[in-house]
Amino acid sequence: MLRVGGSGEVHSKGRTARLGVDCTVVLPVDRHHQIFNVGPQPPEILGAFAATPVVTLQPDGVALELPWRS
């Protein structure tokens, strides 16, 4: 995952990592995580996935429809 704008945090397995411009985050397959905006502007994030489909869930467990097809 490469952040291209804004600022944020990724939370996973009880750990928190700050995201800044030109930051790269690599997560293992099936690692549950959440990305939070911590700045005044929405973060701009580019993600690369090793497989499809990508299942994305909201915090309450409801599936989130993604704006692309696998």
C-alpha cells in the first residue's frame, strides 16, 4: 500500500503505524486491519493486492462494496 496524500494510521493486531506521503505498508495475506484518517484531509491510498476477490468489511462486519470488479 502506498500513500500518496494526506495522513493516516493503520491498526492491525494491537499495533498502530503512522502513514505519511511515500510510505509503504506490507501486510500478510488475510491480515485484518483498519486504516484511519488522522489529518485534516482525506488520505489518498493506492493498494496492490496479490489475489482477487478482495473481501472488505466494515467495522460491524458488513461487506463493503468496492468501486471495482475483481
